[in-house]
Amino acid sequence: MKPPTRPAPAQAATQLTLWTPTLAIPQGDGTFVVKPGKPVEWMTPAQFAGAVGLHRNTVYTYLGSPALPERFIDYIGLRKIRIQAAAVEYFKEHSRNRRMGVI
């Protein structure tokens, strides 16, 4: 009798999530004008790790450090974390400067 086979592990999603914040501009008479903001691309820590060439657990240690500041991170609930896609370039530039002794 042949043993049951396990299904293949799920691959990490390679899609970025777009989110557009809205701006509520007060008009002074108690009314507001609502306008869409600029779209923000979000990544999971695993996607960020793949983009910068690190292990996912290393990304978690960098959260909130000078290499990956809080302004790029969004905590959703207790277990979900999103990182802005713009943080990839910031992280690469910061780590390059750190290796060269600028920072």
C-alpha cells in the first residue's frame, strides 16, 4: 500500500497590495471635501525579505530600527504586519551607507 502524499507547500504571494488613503478637508462650515490620496503599495515581511535578499526573521528584527523605521510599517491587529514598498529603496540605501561607514 502506498503512503498518502502531502500537498505541495503554498508559495508566498508575489502581489503587492495597493491602498489609497482618503483625505478629509474641512471647509469651515461643518462640511468636508473627501479626496483620494496617493496610492501606497504594501508588502508582507516575506515579500520584503525577498526583495532585499534577507531572511524573513531578519526583517522582523529590523522592524522599528533605523534600518526600517516605523513610518514604513503598518501593524494590523496583533499578528499582521505590512511594509511599504518604498521601504525597499530606503533599506538598500541605508544598508549601503552603513557598510561604507557613512552612518
